[in-house]
Amino acid sequence: MTDNDPSRAIVVRGLKVLVTGGGSGIGRAISEAFAAGGARVHITDISEEAACDAVATVPGLTGTIGDAADPGCADRALADVKAQLGGLDVLVNNVGIAGPTGGVETYADDDVDRTIDVNLKSQFYFVERFVPLLRASTNNPSIVAMSSVAGRIGYAYRTPYSATKWAIVGLVKSLAIELGPDGVRVNAILPGAVRGPRMDRVIGDRARALGVSVEAMHGEFVKKMSLRRMVDAEDVANLALFLASSLARNISGQAISVDANTEYA
């Protein structure tokens, strides 16, 4: 079987991977998928409970507890990754929060600041610290940044969130140009509505903001998708594995949606 054989399976065995926000939700699914594929995985998570559960449950997983919006968390993760993995091949900048829901005039300054800190500034902190390890990697190094379908379409009543997700796409396209000569690929994943507790909260908050029932709002979300279904965290994890594998060795600077073709916000 040659490297160009299209039937070749996705292989991530032996990759050294860091997943921010890897203790739950999409991050947990990504961490589990890489570990199941034979990668060596380190996570960060703000929740000690989530991080400890992931480390206890997923064989070989190691972790750093901390808020990714704090530069000190990135510093501790760097020291831990060097000690646990001895280098890095893949950085998955996954951590993110939903931010406030409501009309733009209703947002508290602290909520806007927190959304920008977690969703956007954290990505800069981790890129700044881990790019030297990625440049040193000889194992198809890459960065996978988690954006959102809200990073390609407008998203009323969630404008702080949407603004950060659009910014991540710009960050990815810029980094792909900057790091490409060093052989480091950079791509963004844009999930749509992902089934789970977080999406349940988002739908509930939007229903309250618009004065409609949760059931009606859920129906509105699904109606926007061509496939008429939400996606699963595992769908996002599958794309992350592909983008980190040698099958994607010439894919960089791309923003790829996993959203059942969400047509509008």
C-alpha cells in the first residue's frame, strides 16, 4: 500500500497531541478518538472533575487543570507536555464557551470580555507557547482550531460568540501562511449544532431570549440544516483525526464545516 492509496485508513498512532478543553464535550470526544487511535494525548480543562475523570477513564491520557484563558495555564501545560510527551505534533485549540445570549445592547462588559478571553485569546496563548515544539516536530505537525458554523454565517443574539469564531478563521488562515514554510499545517473546524448538554443550554437560552418554547426553538435549529439533524461530537472528532493524519498532509489554511449543511442562523 502506497502513501497515495485512497483506501488507506486514517492513522494517528504515535502522534503527540494536546487538546485544550479536553475533559468534556467535543474536546473529550477528540481526546478519546486520538487515544483510541494510538496517539499520546495530553489535555487541559478548567474543571478538575472533568479532567480527572478523563485521565482516569482514557488509557494513557495525561492532563493539566487550569483556565485556558489564563496565560499561566498555557505555561503549565507546556511544562507538562514536555515532561509527559517529550514534544508535540498536534495542537487542538478546542476550548470555548457559548457566551451571553440576547440583544447586543443587553450584554454585560464582563461577559463579552470573558467570551473573547476564552474563545480567542486562549488560542493565541497556546499557539505562542507550542509553535516551537511544532516546528521541531518531524511527524506532520499541525494545529486544529475549533471555530463554529457561527464563524461563517451571522448569528444574531450571540454576537460575542460569533465574533470570536470569525476571528479564529482569520487566525487560522494567517497562521497557515506564517507557519507553512516550517511545514506546520493549520486548519479550522466549524461544528454546527452538536447534540449534548451545551447545545441544550444554548437552545434554552435562545428560546428565553426570543420568548418561545424550547421545543419550538429546537425545531428551528434543525430546520436550518439541510440534513435535518444535529451532528455528534464524534463527527467533529473524526474530522480532527483526518486533519492531523498524513492523509491531510497538503490541507492547510482551510475552514471546514461539520454542520449537516447549516443554511442560515
